[in-house]
Amino acid sequence: MNLSKIENQSKEFLANVEGPPLHLWHPELSGEIDIIIKKNGDWFHEGTVFKRKSLVKLFASILRQEDDGEYYLVTPVEKWRIKVEDKPLIIVDVDFTGLSTENQKITIATNMEKELEISADHALEVTTDSDTGAIEPVVRLDNGLSAKISRAAFYRIAEHAVDKGGDFSVLSNGVWFKIG
């Protein structure tokens, strides 16, 4: 297998499409593969960290979480179960446009360099860990995935929160999201 050739082809593919049509692919389970995504976002295969970010981005583009709560790498003909310690992606940056309450939009960027806007389809949710009491902010993504918001990115979001009926909330794409 020529990894350089695969890597170059995957870069071209990813540059030209939003992502593979995972919602159309439903192969039978092929088995488990020894890939784990750590809490900090690092990907490991057989105990060794992936060093090529382009390869990790390729795998992330075919990752989905199914109704059973498990994570799978999916192609049209294969489906491999992998392990994820927390959330598979991390929000590492956030940007605001239209800073008035009517047209504000919050754009997020993941550690896989994917950008999208927080909206009804990509909701921001904040829960509290029942054991530690720590807040756990996430954004819902496509394919059943969610991305944990890094502390720095969450602080930037919190700077734009307003009191909305006793709850601190932020507005993006016409939807209010409660953050505390």
C-alpha cells in the first residue's frame, strides 16, 4: 500500500467535497480495528500516535457514531468499530460575525480544520458531569458526532453571552443557546 499516493488522493478528494455521503453507506460490520481517539484528540493505532494529520483528517471524514453509541469508520463496503475516550473532535477556535442580537453567527473550527456555524442543525449544548460537577460544552455535528469545546474557545463564547430570562445564552443563526 502506497500511503503517500493515498494521502495525496485523499487531499484532492477532501478539498473538492463537503465530505463523503456516510448517510448512504450501510455495510455490515467488518470488525474492530485498534484505533483509539484519546480525550485530547490524538489518534492512536496499535498504541502508536498517528503522525500524519492528513491521514487522521481522512479517517475523521469517514467517522460516524451510530444509535448504539459506538463509533465506526465507514466506507461503501466496510465498517470498522473504533474506540473514543470522550468526544472524537475538539473545537479549537471560534469566530463571531454580525455582533448584533439579530444577525450574530458563531463559526467554529475543529481540530480537523473543519469549519461550520452553530445553528439549529449544529447545536451548542452545555451539560454538567454528575460526578465532578464540571461543565461539558459540546457542539452537535453531522453523522451523529459531537465535538468538545476547548476551554479557550468556550471562554470566547461566554464573553458574548447575555442574560436571557435568568440564563446566560448566546445567539447564532437566529437560535439562542443556553450556556449557563
